[in-house]
Amino acid sequence: MGLVHEFKEGKDDLSDQDEMFRGRTSVFADQVIVGNASLRLKNVQLTDAGTYKCYIITSKGKGNANLEYKTGAFSIPEMNVDYNASSERLWCEAPRWFPQPTVVWASQVDQGVNFSEVSNTSFELNSENVTMKVVSVLYNVTINNTYSCMIENDIAKATGDIKVTDSEVKRQSRLQLLNSKAPLCVVSFFAISWVLLPLSPYLMLK
């Protein structure tokens, strides 16, 4: 994407900085002299994902390092039942995911059954044209059976359970972060979360 940040002769030189990073980057100027070339990136966006390269040149030598930075979005699914159809249907809806996840249905009673032929899943881009809304519908369900909707990408796995009986509907949701060995920075907005996964530390100037 171009130049992220340049620190030269004791001060910032941002004349060639890529527009998408404008006003969002800084280095610890007082610490560069002792070897801390870390970059601070504010207002991190999903589109910041990618491979960053840091080049350092001093009077005593030079070097470089690469950093792969992954970003992602995930949300807990909401489970509902539709009684108005000719046969009952279950809805599994999650407002925000990135990258595009897989969706799998499972049943407590019919373990091992592949529900792909009796379900339909759609992915709709949200207004920022990066994350997507996930909607999956399971047809021909039976009462007194617990069904699970599992949404997963390489960032997280979210599961919604629903059981429909003659008298009530029981729901439960859970979330598991994957790649747990990587350091995490998670910010939650209601049921929606964004996660940033730096896969190696510190150096990421260009």
C-alpha cells in the first residue's frame, strides 16, 4: 500500500506517506536512539491487514523485518424459530464477520447428519463493504431437539444453540477465539467484537 511512516534524521518525514495512514501513525521519537523502532497505529481498521516491512538504516549498519498483521470481525449469532412456514424453520443470524466464515448446522439427536441440503446460508456485505452479515436458515426441523448453528473463520468460532418444545424455546450462544497463542487486543461493541492479531512483535514501519 506504500509508505506507512518514515522517521529520518531525528524527526518524522511524512511527505510520501500513503493517504490511508494519514494522521494515524507515530513512533516513539525519544526511544528510537536506544533501539525501539515500534510503530503506533491508531484507529485500526480491518483494511489495515497485510504484511508490513520495517527498514532501519544507521551509521553502524542496516536491517529489516517483516510483520504479518491480521484483522477480523466476529459476532455472536441470534437464534430464532419461524412458526409461520408450512414446516418450522430455524434462523441463525450474525451481524458482522470478516473474513467470510463457514456455517455448519448440527443436531443433538441426529449426530453426524449433514444438514447442508436442508439449509440455506447467505452473506451480505455491510455498509462499509468489508464485513458481512451472515444469515442461515434450517428447514424441516423437529421439536424437542437441540440444533446448533456454528459460524467459524480463522479468527473465531461462534455457536448458537436452540431447542423448540411444545411450551418454550430455549437459546444459548457461546464464542471461542482461535489462534490463542497470538497476543490479542479485543474491543467489544454489544454482541459484536473486533480482534487484532499481530503475529510477530514490534517492527512495522513500512
